[in-house]
Amino acid sequence: DTGVSQDPRHKITKRGQNVTFRCDPISEHNRLYWYRQTLGQGPEFLTYFQNEAQLEKSRLLSDRFSAERPKGSFSTLEIQRTEQGDSAMYLCASSSTSGGIEQYFGPGTRLTVT
Amino acid sequence: QKEVEQDPGPLSVPEGAIVSLNCTYSNSAFQYFMWYRQYSRKGPELLMYTYSSGNKEDGRFTAQVDKSSKYISLFIRDSQPSDSATYLCAMTGSTSGTYKYIFGTGTRLKVLA
């Protein structure tokens, strides 16, 4: 068990470009969450998958954001036409329905939009 | 008003001090209460997890939940410089269905050697 991994760790992009982040949860964890954290704030919930089904999306997730978990394993988060306000740390967490409700976080992807 | 309130600090204490970190919340549906530690530019690391009211101890860390007051605390005994980090409280309940977490803003702690 190597923990939750995220790729890339850092991304610098110009405004208007598209970016895609990847999250690999702890193996056999069927719940996967995306959060966004800005400087000086706690993480804010973006979206939730149980297996491959996306069961909840936050109002924070505008139509420029899309997330997938095609085979119920890794997940991707894509941001289209990035804006400076999208600059943040994007965190992925996973947990198991057969275990407790504890979520284990990855190291995050830090996005800077210039 | 935010669902979860947490004093952002920073909180500076001398090495060996007892640290008290607190959060208040407004949603009575919260049943599970977590504390995470986050070092600069890293992901949050789970420290403690408590269900409903009561105390839980793990080494130098003690978590307390008072649901009647909607108040939770994390105590760190014999604090060390390596404890210097941001401490985040998080909460959830089964009514959310997804068990998504609601976080406080985090308290920055600095333990001085």
C-alpha cells in the first residue's frame, strides 16, 4: 500500500489553457474525493466518486471542470479555459466503504495560472 | 456564518508546552470528527478520528468532542518543534450520503525550540 498518489505535483499554465490532473487512490478504496485548497483556507469539497459513479458535485465545480473515474480506479480532473482564480492546491482523497470513514489524502497538485 | 469555525492563529508555544486547538461547528448532523496535520505544501495527514462525543487518546494527542456545545478540541502534550504545522479539523455525517468532509480554515502552530 503506497498511499494516494497525484500527478503532476506542480503545474504552471497560462490563462485559457486546459489542464488535467491524475489521482491514484489507495488500492481497493472505492470512494474517491477531490478537494480544492487555497492559501490560508481549509480544503473545500469538489466532487465524489463511488467506484466509477460520480455521485456528488459541489457548486464550486463550474462547467469548466470535469472529473472522471472510468474504471473505478484512478481519477482525472480536467479544467478547461483556466482562469487565475483556479490557482490552488487540488487534493485527492480516498476511503473504503468496508472500512471507516477516514479519508487519506494525496500530496496534492499545485496549480498556478499566469 | 461558516459551518466550521477555527482560529487561524498563528499560535506560538515553547517546546514542551501543552497545545490546545479548537473548532466550533453549527451543523448538528455532524457525527464524525477528524484532525489532520498539514505541513507546508503537503497533503493533509490524518491524526485522529472520533465518532460522536467523548475523548480519544493516541500518544501525545488527545481529541475531545462535546456535541452539546458543538465544540471539538485537540490537545498536544509535550509539544515538539516537529509539531510545527497547520492543524485542520474536519467533520462529516451520514446525512450527507457521501461523507464529504467540511474543513475548518486550519490553525498554524509554531513550536519554538
